[in-house]
Amino acid sequence: MHELALTCSIVEMAEEAAEGRKVARLTLVIGRLSGVMTGAVRFCFDEVARGTAVEGATLDIIEPEGRACCNRCGAEFATPDLLSFCRCGSFELTRLAGEEVTIKSIEVLEAA
């Protein structure tokens, strides 16, 4: 389950970025074509964050759809999966969105 390792890394990065302050909210962008199961990340999050500055933080996950541009005809379109093809029949695509896994924002509380 690579989502557990991914969630551990995300919590570590958020804790480091918080520089000793309490994390209130963490917003992730996990594209629908990334291969990451957002439900598994949500499931792991509270346990992984336990005992860290991220414990109790709200986890928001944005899941952008896949988008691609056809290298043959130039059409840009939504791609529901990695096996999508252009209406012109071409499989030669440049992926534009949907494969990303990023931390979009970390909201921290001011130090007391």
C-alpha cells in the first residue's frame, strides 16, 4: 500500500514546513490519473499524524480530472483514464493534468 508511505511523507513535509507550529489544515491535490487512492490517504492520515504537529489538522483533497492534448490534431479534452484516446483516433497525447500529487497549502496556527 504505497498510500501509507505517501501519507507519511506528506505529514513529514507538512511538519517540517510548519517549523514547530501546529498545522490546522492541509490541502492536497491528487489527480484522478495519479494512481493514488484518495480514500486510502484519508484513512491513513489521522493515524500517521498522531503525535506530530499535524495531529488534528483538517485534510482537504482536491481531485482534478485528467486532461490531455492530442499531438496529432491539437484537441484538448478530458481523459477519464490513462487509456483514453482523441476523437481523431490518436493515442499520441500529452498529459496536461490529472497525474499530479502535490501539497497545495499548509495552514498553520500562530505560535503562542
